Amino acid sequence: MQSPDPLSSVFGALADPTRRAILARLADGDASVHELNAPFHMSQPAISKHLKVLQRAGLITRERRATVHLSHLEAEPLREATEWLARYRAYWEASHERLDELLAALQPRSVEEDPA
């Protein structure tokens, strides 16, 4: 089985709301598994599985300090995903501009009333 390309791994990791919440938390700084698990109602092994997905996608790195494993956000893959999405943003903006022009052309023109 061939592994997916890096961008597919990033989008696959971002598809889960728990993993997105973990990344949002890590944007504030490194955190332990215990700290990352605090807002969720799931077991530590479940959080660890989410962390492994994020790590395989290159979105986090993990480091052991004494008895604690700290997770660290790696933002570069997010930049690459953002650049990929930016191409489609330009497409949608152009589509919206064309729609605005069409709607403006379809609006009835107001006729100034003759005061006489």
C-alpha cells in the first residue's frame, strides 16, 4: 500500500475536529499529552492516536523531557496547505465578482420621478 502524498496526509489529519482542536492548543505553546487531553472526554490512548496521526502528517513533533512527552506544532505543512487552498480562493472571488455584476445588471433601474 502506497502512502499518501504529504498534502493528503495534512488534509486527512485536519479532517478530524479533535485534531484541529489539538493544533489550536499547540499554537499557544508545547503541551503534554495530559494537558492536551484535558478538554476532551476520551482516554489517554485515544488522544495518543490522534497525536500519532498529526505526527505522521508532519504537523507536530514530539519530544521527551524527563518523564513527560511534549508535543510541538510544526506549521510548515499548514503553510503548504494554505498555499494550495489560496488558488481556489482566487477562483471563488472571481466567481463572486461575476455574480455581483450579473445581479447588478438584473436590478431594475430606478427612474427619477418628474416633479411636474
